[in-house]
Amino acid sequence: MISSFFAKHGALSQKLTHYIPREAQVEMAEEVASAIDKKTQLLVEAETGTGKTFAYLAPALLSYNKDNDASIIISTGSKALQEQLYLKDLPLLIEATGFTGSVSLLKGRSNYLCRERLNRFMLESQRKEKALQITLVKIKNWSLKTKMGDVSEIDFLAEDAFIMSAITSNNDNCLGRECPCFEDCFIVQARKKAMQADLLVINHHLFFADLAVKETGFGELIPEAKVYIFDEAHQLPDIASIYFGESLSTRQLIDLAKDIDFVYRMELREAKQMAKAADQLRVSALDFRLAFAMDKGTGSWREKSKQRLMQLHVQRLLQVMQFLNAVLLERLGKSELLDHCFERLATFSLLFKKLNDVNSSGFSYWFDCSAQHVTLHITPLSVATRFQLECNKKNAAWIFTSATLSVKGEFTHFMELLGLQKSKAVQLSSPFNYAEQTLFVVPRLLPEPGTPGLANKLVEELAPVIRASKGRCFFLCTSHAMMNQLAIGFRQTLTLPVLLQGEKSKQALLKEFVEHGNALLVATNSFWEGVDVRGQTLSCVIIDKLPFSSPEEPLLKARIEDARLKGKDPFFDVQLPQAVIAFKQGIGRLIRAEKDKGVLIVCDNRLVTRKYGDLFLNSLPAMPRTRSLKNAIEFLKNID
């Protein structure tokens, strides 16, 4: 049935002009159909061009039985892919398969407008600048027309605008059924629809958030299903580690202080002591952040918490929370919002104490500093047992797919991280002709990574290549420092447009890159994956060095510690496989369609000089290789 659906004159060909059957796509679809039928676990690495989205969607839709209440859950790694599936791919395949079930899309809470918080923010902003008031009125007018309440629909507002956190809710500040806008709540409506859906499109963060909610015994976000499909599955281990751990940020404490102050100003004007106690919490949280004495970055909380100064700040925060708790206790029952704040404070106090009990074994204790806030985390060293327990609880099919799951043809690393030892693993090659479409370059005589002045040398050596490519180039970096240095250098050297990650939103930068048609985009981690630029608009991808994460990076550090406990080699069993998977994601940006051509340049001689370089090279498609940038320039000049 599946093979006939993908046949030359099958149901899919009736919906797609110029449709050409792909052998690898049919093979994947058959494997997915078999896993669904037998309710087994399946891992599929499908390289770019396989058509994996249709290869898992078609058998999932065709497996639907209206007499069976169990749902189909499709989870993606990003909101962008979520929307593409829901708005573009699913409608086409629903027609082609004759699927008659209901379909829904569910995002995380912060993607939906909170009517109550919007109303409150409008009250608070009455005496603020005119521009803010005009924006809020526009949002209010939009809220009266929108059906979904998805803030991504607000096209006049940047996705990273500061106002977003003020008009959306989170788990801490949501009032639940006590909210005056509960009956008209967009997130409640979206979740009701999701619970009734036969096919639900979510993302990985939401999947693990649902597990966390179910553990509390106070509800669920997504329904039980007979089929779970994870696209971009290589992201799952990191996301699982975060959700199976716990965290608390100074942002949460400051937001709590703001909400208590709002109650004082709007409802309980006589409670001056409450307002003062809330302000003490705000100031103590800010002082706690300043005590880390760094602009941004991560580190070991287990080590940092031993410092005398840090212990004093911890004690101060605990005392302030204890005092605020006593003050709020006297006023319970006088305000629904205040009662909710009291519950949040109790939760935060317990969690802060747990995060400061840093001697528990089996966990990594770490901190993450942003420009304004610090977050403390406790992360389990391994999530394999916990994740496999979830899989075993459900009598369902579990399908994991990505373009990058294996290292040198082996799935061992990914399987061990998630405990998927019973899974069948299938590797499918790309139909693209890399031998003719690409050239792979490791330039000679470049300095080793970390050498002073490396950015200037890269600008000098690669500017001629970028000119030959007529722009149309991604320069992917492994650090923000290198990214910024390169952007400065290329802007001084090139007359072409040079775009820099962070100066605009990701989608705005991609749109500008395509519209220019001759731009250089200098970026770091968020552009290594989930970016699809087809045609010769992107003709060259340059990578500054092999993407080894710092061994001090908290999640990696936890896995290194876990590997040592199990008697493994942390570098070869943990760091190297993770770097290879990230590397494969980066090079996957270059060739996205059958007629694409391009040059891949990796400015790291360790690919050639170190023994482990073979592991990277053997994980790549069969590209022609050269050490000469002159050959790259010649290839690019003839590309059109």
C-alpha cells in the first residue's frame, strides 16, 4: 500500500507536479509503516534530499482508524518546522491519503497572548511613552480578531521584542481557573483542541513539558497516542536533560516581586509592608546576579556555591523569601492573585534550597548567566533510564528521524543517550550527486584554532573566495567572539552586504539574505541547523573550526562525568560523537535540492593532522576533496 502511494502514478504524484519517486523515501515509508503496525521503536537517519517528512507523514496518516481513539503525535525540533508541517505539508498529504481525522497544532504557553496580562500591562502603562501605548492598543485590536491568539501573527512586533514577556504567561504567573479571562484563554482553547485531535503537531520542548506536568498528577498537555514521531530527533537528548532536571532564575523571582507589587498598588493599598518585602526580594535577586561578576556564560554551581561571598548572597535570598512568606501569609484570602503569588513563593523557596544542596550524586549543578539574569540548574547525568521508562509505559510506535543520528554509520551514541537499545536503526543515503554538485576544501597553511589573530587571517584568505561566490555565502562559527571579529573584518574588506546573527531575528536575516542575492551571513549555532536556502542563493558554506563544545559546557560536563563513572573514554565516547553530529548539521546547509551546487570549506587542519579527523571525514557524503582555495574559486566562478 505504501509503495503504491509513492509510485510514479500513485496518489502522491496526483498532488505534486514533476513528482519523481525516490527509492530511499519509499524504503523509509515502509519501515515507518512496519514500526507503526508492530508498535516498535525505529531510528531513521535520512540524509538531505530523502524526503523524510512525507516518508513518515504518509504511513502515519494511512494508519489512522476512526474507530481507534489513540492519537498520532508528531514532534519537531523547532517552531518553524512545526508551522511548515501544519500549514504546508499536512494539508497536501491529508488530501492525498484521504485522512478524515482532526488535526491540531500546539505550541508552548509563551507563544499565545494572555488576555489578563495584556489588560494588566495596559493599566500599568497608562503613564508611559506614547509609542508603547499605541502598540498596546494595536495588540488589543488584534486580540479581538484573532482565532488562535498566536503572537507570531502580530507582524508589527519583532519576535524578540521586550513586550512579549509582558503579554504572554508562563507556568509561574498563570492564574489558571482563577483568571478572570479563563473562559476566553487562547492557551486553554488550544489545549482543549489538542486533547481532542487525531493528529497533533507539537515540538520537543512541549513533549517533555507534558511529561513534567503528568508527573505532578495535575493534568496533561497532550493526549496519549499510538504513534510518536520525532523529527530532528538529534536534539532530544539535550532537551530531555533540561526537562528531567530543575531550574530557578532570578527573572522568576523578580517577576514574582512585580506581581506582588501590582497587588499592592491595585488591590491592597494598605499593605505597605508587603510591597517593601517584595522590593527586598527584587533587590536581593539583582544582587545575587551581580555576585557572579560576569557578563554572560555558564559554570559549575557546585564550585561557585563554595565561595564565601556567594554563600552570603544565598543566605540573604533565603531570609528575604522566608520574611516575604510570613508577610503574605497574613493576607491570604484577600486577593486571588496574591494567593497565587504565595504558592509560587513556596515553590521557589523549596527549589532554591534543593539547588543549594549541591552534594547529591548523579546530578550536575550549574549556572547560566545572561546579561540581566542568572539561572541555577540541577541536571541528571543520564536520562537514558528515565526516557526508556516513558517509552515502555506506552503501547505505541516510537519513530526517531533526523539527517544526523549516526557517527561513521553507527547509531550507538544516540541510542545510549536515550536508552533506545531495542530500536531498529536504518540509514538512508541522499539521492543528491555530491560528486558533481560539490567541492570540499580544507585549506592549507591556516593557523590552528585558538591562534591569536586567526580571524584576520581567515578574512584575508577567504575574502577572494566569497567574492568568487558573489556573496551567497554562510560563514558558520563555533563562538560569538569569532563571529563578531569576522563580521568586522569582512565589512572592512568586502563591498558585498555582510549580515550578522543577532542584529535582526533569524527569519528576518534569512529573508534579507535571500532578497540581497549576494550577501555574506556570519552566524553561529542557531544557523547550523533548521535553515533551508535552496538554489544558488547559497553557493558556499564556510565553517571556522570543528564544533567541539567546551568541556566546561554544563550538559556536556555532566555526560563526561557520567562516562567516567561508567569507565568510558569521555573524549571518544562523548565529545567526539557530539561534535561529528553537529558538524554534519552544519555541512547540511549547503545542498538542499537536486540542482544545487556549492563549495564547503572547513578552516580546521585537524581534519587532516589528527587521527580523529577521519571520523568526521567518513561521516560526510562522498564529496571531491582539495586543499587548494584556488580550486574553490575556480569551481565557484563556473557554478552558474
